[in-house]
Amino acid sequence: MLNEVKIILLDKKLKDIPTFSTKGSAGLDLRASLESELILESNQTELIPTGVSIHIENPSYAGLILPRSGLGHNHGIVLGNLVGLIDSDYQGQLFVSCWNRSDQDYKVEPYDRIAQLIFITINQPKLKIVDSFKKSTRGSDGFGSSGKK
């Protein structure tokens, strides 16, 4: 179990460390560490600093930066890289690649919640080189092979 992640507040204007919005929240809110508002024009992508650095340390875990559901659905604000992977040994500032996929400009205010960070378990299995696989039902059938419904 991951009980602790070290965090450095790079932006001293952050009053509290990033928090989980509710007791049941899986994602930790990440905020835009901006001096002034940023207008994300339609189809524009911008790398936005969060003002925090983390160090997970434990190689059995990683962090994933994910979009906020409401921003994506209601305003078209998603991640330019679709998901951000934070390795356990990374110690730099977290940045969020915000992409406005809508046809309307969107204003990001300083310290708006722009993404969320979750922690996941990682396995690094030993890879075994083989000449073939035992035949499965699906085999090598690819995209769409399991049907539409």
C-alpha cells in the first residue's frame, strides 16, 4: 500500500497542499499555477504548471494525470497527451498538457482545478522470449473482432 508521497510546494501561493475533494475521491485535484488568466483558444494546447513536485519513491507505484470529467464533457478541456504518466523516480514539477478540443475559447483562472492525479500499482514482470503462443479463442484477431455490442 502506498501510504505516503512526498510533495514540494513550488508555488508559495498555494495555501493548502493539493487535496482530495471528498473522502471517496480517487483523484487528487491539480491546480493551474498561473500568475494571470490564460485563454485556451479553440484547438489550442498549453502546458500549464501545477506549482508542485512529487516523489513517489516506491517503484511499485506510479501516478496518472487524468482530465477532469466535467471540464472535458462541458467545455472540451482534456489532456493534450490524453494521460500523463508520473514514474516513481520523477521529482520535477507536474505539468498538465491542457487541450481545448471545443470550438469555443476557454478561460483558465489562476488556481483553477485543471486535472486530477491518481496513484496506481505497477508490475514489472520478467519478459520471456518464446517462438509461439498456445492458441487462444481470440488469437491475433484485432480491432473490432469481439463484436459491436
